[in-house]
Amino acid sequence: MTDEQVKKALGFLDETACRRLAVYADFLTLYNQKVNLTAITDPEGILIKHFEDSLRLLPYLPQEKEITLADVGTGAGFPGVVLLIARPELRLTLIEATEKKLRFLEELLAQLALSAELHHGRAEEAGRDRAFRERFDVVTARAVAPLPSLAEYCLPLVKTGGRFLAMKSAQGAQELVRSRRAIALLGGEIAGEAEYALSNGDPRRLIVVKKISQTSPKYPRPTPMIRKNPL
Ligand code: SAH
């Protein structure tokens, strides 16, 4: 992919960011031939469904420069690495349970000359670890789990006053109804929802949860319990 192709689709970014996204697209496509990271491999799919979709979070990030952001279940780096490219001063932590994806992310960050903390493990285990619990201004997640479980994975990581941004497809509305109780039990409050379409017309929904009080030490529970018996 060329810098110009990125610039045409995502022209609000500066040149360095466009160059980095072009490198990202090529490296993802190449690596994906030996290790399965994403089903979306055509240039337009990468530009819109991965890059544009991730960048839609930018207006929801606080303006302060050095905010801490954790991307839970980042996979091949979405939305976390794309946000870092747009805002290189972010203090980014990528949390991912699958080791092969971390190896990709490590090589990717080296190619992009950007740095982030890489954490191999499950978010709910990090949420019980003092080094991660209630440490982040923003926690993001895209395509990781249904919202009631996802809230228990993610909200314990958010500082009081911080935000959890859940990127969902159009079914997000029903999920939100089923998640109200879980969000409240975990110290969160639904602060807003946004519906929008990507430039190819695909509908998306973003759920914004504000952390209003500390999460009880009861949460997050062990993984099988979260899955079997969502709050
Ligand atoms: N966010 C990326 C990847 C989605 S696939 C994207 O939108 O393209 C979901 C990823 O989340 C997988 O890589 C899986 O290993 C990871 N994952 C699922 N549950 C997790 C958890 N509880 N903690 C950390 N990673 C998790």
C-alpha cells in the first residue's frame, strides 16, 4: 500500500501517520500469509474496516497528551496500534491472550518505530494484578466478547473517572440492555452511545462507559465463572 492511498482515504492524518499505516497494511498482509491474524486482507478492507473503524475512537479520547490506554484483546493491533499511530504520545498497553499475536505486534512496533507495553495474558487476570488494576484512563475493546462479560474483563482496569470504550456491530443496542446491571456492579455508568456508518456503509455502534466508582474486590471473577454466569 502507498502513503497516497492512505492519505486519500484518511486524509485528516499527518504524513508520518499515513506512512506508518501504509507500512502496517503491508506488514499485516505479509505476516498473515504464514500466521492467521485477520480475515480482512484486501487493501480497501484494511483501510476501512481496520484503520478507519479504529480511528473513529479518536474523538472519544481525552485531549491531555500522555493518557494511559489499554487495548484488551487487541489481536493484530485494533484499535490500539492505529490509535498510537494517530497519537504517538499515548502510553499504550496491548493486552492479548494469544502469544503468536504478541510476536506479530512486537515486530510491527519495531517496524513502525513506536513503543507500547505488550502484555501476554487475559484481561481479567490483569484486572486482579495491582500493576494493571484501575491504572488506565481509557480501556478499549473491539470484537472480543459479549458486553456483559467484556465489561467484567475491562472495567476493573479503568481508573475512577476514566472510560471504557466498547466497539460493537449494529447489535450493540440489545447487548447494552443486557449489560446495565453488570456495568453498575463493576462501578461503571453508561455515558453515551454512538451509531455511525463506516465509509463503505457498514453500521457500527460505540458504547461509552464512565467509571464512577472503584470496582469491588469481588471482581473480576475467574474466567469460567464470567463466561458461565455473566453478571
Ligand atoms: N481487537 C481485534 C481482535 C479481535 S479478535 C480486532 O478487532 O481486530 C479477539 C481477540 O481477543 C483474540 O486475539 C483473543 O485472543 C483476544 N481475547 C479474547 N478474550 C480475551 C481476554 N479476556 N483477555 C485478553 N485477550 C482476549
